[in-house]
Amino acid sequence: PTPTAGPSSPFVISPNLPPLPQVPGTDPERCVLDAFRTAIAKRVADALPPLTVEQAYTGVDYGKKGVDFTVALPRFRLPGKVDELAKKVLNQFQPDEWIESVVHDKAFLHFTLNTTTLIRQVLDQVHALTHATPSGQPEYGTNTSGEGKRVIVEYSSPNIAKQFHVGHLRSTIIGAFIANLYKACGWEVINMNYLGDWGTQFGLIAVGFNKYGSREALEKNAIKHLFEVYVKINKDAEADPEVKSQAAAFFKRMEEGDEEALADWRVWRELSVRKYEEEYARLNVHFEVYTGESQVGKESQDMALKRLEEMGLIDESQGAKLVNLEQWKLGKAVVRKKDGTSIYLTRDIGGAIERYEKYKFDKMIYVVSSQQDLHLAQFFKVLKLMDFPWAERLEHVNYGLVQGMSTRKGTVVFLDEIIREAGSVMHEQMRKNEEKYKNIEEPEATAQEIGITGVKIQDMAAKRINNYTFNWERMLSFEGDTGPYLQYAHVRISSISRKNPELLPLPAPAKIDTTLLTEPAAREIVLLLGSYPDVVKTALRTHEPSGVVTFAYRLAHAISSAWETVIVKGESDVEKARARMWMYLCARDVLGAAMRLLSLKPLERM
Ligand code: ARG
């Protein structure tokens, strides 16, 4: 399960530390670096009246390489020269258990946190919020900013009987991340799949099914069979206009609610959803709601058109109805075709109205390719023009194109082909290293999971809007910043308990002497662990998975550089070995949390 914040934190800051003011919007019980930032803000504010601690707090940022936190003095717009201001802070500075030192560098003040406190508090917090929560679920990194709020995340949304293309794959991967992210920030999340399950193509499939359909093949793999039927009958329709008109007549019956005409369609939809559910499960993706274009009521679409008409927003053009959005550079949005049939845009308008009535969401996010930017902008705009106050709560999370997704057999048409190919390419990759391969317990299942990780990480590694080229070789390599590398890092760090049974069980945290963690490499790991709650908050603001991926890489690298020097096995001082082991286990917990947020299943062994 992906983490979500509980009602109260099982972690409290040590009462023996110097007291700090409470800055609104901070939550040191879930992000202990908030306390360190407050300690810095207090020093700056005390030295530079009338600056308040709250104001100063907003100016405390992570430092560049090797610096814990930096304050850029000019941003406070205080009277006086920057050097004078800096001198005031420096003159008053007293090190304490929060802050060790400050350095003045041009317009900046660089602060170093007290290492002993940093390590103790961060590791205690990670441990408590991972292993001592009332819910029994890991919570480190979560926050409560979304408490009491509900969000619908609509994503994946493939079209039944058509190709599952890479745009749907991206929507699935990014959407699952967005849903996990909101959950981690305390929101109630509804994962929604809006299937393309309506339209004239279903009339065509009905005609095609009579000719080419097989109940058996349908039961076996509905997605595949319907697509095959669709391809065949499409060819026929191109050659024979009679097929087209039969299809149109059939779809008309469907639109009119003719039960007989709908019976087969219902089965197709049901079986397709069932198949998709299995495939999503393998991707660690789950939907509470499967809806679709077919589910949008005629009434809500008619009501929307009526309202638009009453508001004088409709223009007629050659029998079609449209809303002129040119003053917002959004063109003309057709909301009703000449023949009166409903269209994609109108279904989205009606669908949003229905969803608001049903769910009273505080936010609704559509994870859809940037190819549909105009479509989403149009329907959001129309809803705003209709004066629905909740139209402001709609958000489009978009993403760029992917080139060249294919298997060795050719172009990808189905989701299960991608999943299978990821597993088999990865399996071959693993076999190249025979020594290692022999020790893998369940090579196929492991290859499958690592393969999926590779696909997902490649997809989320860069800014959403970037296009990229699908590359099995690169994404499935253990070298460089890849999904397999992250899984490997997690496996390696998980092995630490198995390899050092004599150190187990570890004593309670209070009995572990963290002052023995004196290496800079250890401090670096701990500071990164401390920053994870901020990584989550930033991701919520930007809707970018790449920040979390980057964090996971940085943590994996930091662990890797500590591994050879900050050793556990072979360390003769048992107390020291235990402290190190505890730190690595905390790092494992945080790496695991970040991976789960990205919808991955962190592996314990490979
Ligand atoms: N089924 C659509 C497609 O494949 C995507 C649906 C996006 N969501 C929406 N509400 N329009 O293009």
C-alpha cells in the first residue's frame, strides 16, 4: 500500500533540545528539517528586526553542494547594505544544538546544521514514522495538507477495441504516481478510468462480430479479439459502403438505448475491463471507478447544451452548434454535430457535471497527453463560461510524446505485450551474467518486476512534457540511472540484515549510539533522508514525478558511496556496526517509500 498520513505523528522532537517558535505551515513532527529551518529563521529574524521569524523562514533554502541551508539576504528587501546585514547575523550567532555554524558569502549566509542533532532526529523520525505508526503503515514523507479534501484522478482511459498506445501507457504511469502523491498528502483519492467505450466504432464492431467474432476468443482475451474484429471489419467497410451504413444504423440503435443492440456491447466492455484489471494489477495500478464515455448521460449533455444556449454562448454553423472561444485563442468548439449525435467534447462537459454532482470533488485531475491540450482547455473553458464555480478545480496534467515503442515482433498494440516484452528483455539481460543469475530465486518473476520498473522509471525520469524515445536497452540496463539500478540498490541495502544476523535484533532506537556515525558519507545520507518530506511536497506542487526519481537516484548514489567505507560487516566495534546498520535500514525505508510513491514494488532480493 502507498503511504498516507495518520491523524497524529508518533514522533516528537527531543524535549532536551533548545525550544523553537512554531512557524505556521510547518510540521516538524513529520519533517524534522522544518525545525532546523525554524532555528535558522529565528537567528536571522532576531538579528534583523523588524523581520519576523515567519518572513525569515520563507528565505531559508537548501544550499548548493556541501552546504546544508542558505539564506539569500536581498530577498528580504531590508534597508541597509547586504554586508552590514550579514555582519549583524554573524555577530549575534551562537552555535547551539540546532545550528553549528554560519558563513558569510557575498549576498548569502550558509548555515551548517548540528551533526549530532541532525542524525539523531532524522533517523528517529524515519524510524518512528515507518515502524511505529498507529496504523502500522509506513508514513514517513507523508503530510496532512490535503486532509478532508477529495480528488478525482482520471488516467489511463484506453479505448476499447482500439490500440493501447504509448500515450495511454504514459497516462497510466504518471496517473498512478499522481494518485499516490495526493494520497501521501492526506487527500482522499478516487482513481478513475474513463474508457473510450462509445462511438460509431461500436456499430462497426457489432457488424464485424457477426462475421468474424468468436465467443471463445472473446472469453480468452477480449481486448485482443475485439481489436482483431475491428481491424477486419474496418477493411471491409473501406471497400463496401453498405457495411458502414449498417454500422451507423446499429450505433443509432445503441444510442437510442435499444437493449438488444446493447447486449453484446455490455459483454465486450465487461470482459475488456476484466482483462485490463489484471494487467493494471501487474503494474501495481488500481482503479476505484471504471467509467467511460458510454456512462455520460444524455440528460446531462442536453442540459449543458440548453444552458449554453440560454446563456447565449452557442453559435450555429451549417447545422452544427459551437461555442466561440476565439477570444481566448481556443478556436471554435463544436458541441453538437449536424446529425445531432453527441461528441467527445460534449461528453466530457456532461461527464464533469455529473462527476461534480456525484463526488463533490475539491479537485479533479485529467492525466492526458499534450496532444489533447486544446480539447481540455476548451472543455474547461466552456464549463467556466457556464459559471460552474467548481470549474476552477479542474486541472490537466499533460505529457509529451514517445517515439518508437515496439517489441521485437513489431509495433505494440496491447498493454500485455509491453508487460511481457519488459519481462523477457530483462530476463535475457539478467542471463548474460550467469554467476548472478544462478542465485536468483524466481528469475522470471524478478525479471518481470525489474522490467516494469525500467519502463516506469524511463517514463518518469524527465519532465513530463519532454518527448523521449523508447529504448529497451537503455531502460533495462543495470548501469547508469535506470529502474534496474534502483531495484538493485534497494536489494543490496535490504541484504544487510541477512548478511549480519549476529547484530540482530537491533536495540531500540534510544539505545543505538548515533554519535558513532561520524563519516561525512553517513551525514550526507541522513540529510537526504531528512529532505524526503520536502521532495513529496514539491512534487505535489509541480505534478512532476521526475523530482522523486532524481531523489531516489541521489539517495542510491549516496548509499553506494558510503557502502565501501562506512562498513557493517567487518566492523569490529559492535556498537558502531549497529549504528551503521540502523542508518542503512532507515535509508532502505526511505528509498522504498520513494519507490512505492512511484508505483514501484521495491524488491528485497534478486
Ligand atoms: N480515451 C481517450 C483517448 O484515448 C482519452 C480520454 C481522456 N480523458 C478525457 N476525459 N477526455 O484519446
